Amino acid sequence: MKIELIDLTGVTRDSDKLRTTIYIHTDRYDRTLEEWIRLGQFELRQDINPHMIIARGDATDFEHDAIYLLRLPIIGLTLDRIAYGATTLEAYIHPDVDPDGHDFGVPPPGYNPMKLKGVTKCHQCKGDEAHVIVPEGNYTPKFNPELYEQVRGKKITIHTGFKREHDK
């Protein structure tokens, strides 16, 4: 299985300080890892069923809610290790998400909501506080059923910590 790298470091929060990499295990024995998603800050929501890996950006919807850049439903979450300022987690992509697709919001490679057609600057917020507002319907990346079928049930490894000089 060949998976395309999704680099969200330019649009996720705190990408200049934090680096999170999600690797996907691509063989049936979980021995082969491929870098799948690269981002800055993320949130692990355990109050949602299924558990959810979430990343947000600085753009908002029309109600001033920060948009989601990633919504990845997971099960079987375990802590692998914490060492030297880095944390490694392991989980599986939930194999049975709701068919409406709201839970699986993984963008395509090159995704940048700031470049969507219809993006505007907030007219209520002034100066440096003026943020980007994405068009209605772009609050979460669109469900991609082909990608979901390719990755559902796969094991992932999440590595997060401070950004180092050699990180891309």
C-alpha cells in the first residue's frame, strides 16, 4: 500500500514549535511504517466516541469557530513511550465510521483552507486580529471514501514533541 504524505505544518497551530507525525503501518504484520500526516499541534479527544485526533487552524467559520484541519477517529489507543520531551502513541483507525463521513475528515495532500475559493477576512476583527473565514461547508475536510477504505482498521503510530532543527 502506497500512501501519500499529507503535510499540514503550514496551516496547523504551533507548527513552528511542535511537530506531530502520524505514521501508518502498511503491511499486514505492522512492520512497515510510512509517514502519512505531518502537523503541528493536535488534540486527542477521549470524550468523543470514537476517540478522535483533531488538529485545528487559525481560520474560522462564519461563527468564529476554529476550523478542523484533521478529524481522525481511532480505537485501541495505547501509550508507547514518553522520552526526552517526545511522546509516542499507537492506535488503530476506526474501522466503522458513520457513513455520513463527518467523523473521518482527512484532507488531501496540499490542502490549504486559506486558498479555498470564497475565503474572506473577518470584517468584525480589526488589524492583526483579523482572521480568515472559510466558506460555508469547509469547517471540516470533506469525507474521502476511497482514502477511508484504504486506511480503515490500519495501525498508526503518533509521534509528537518539540520541533527540532532537522524537522521539515
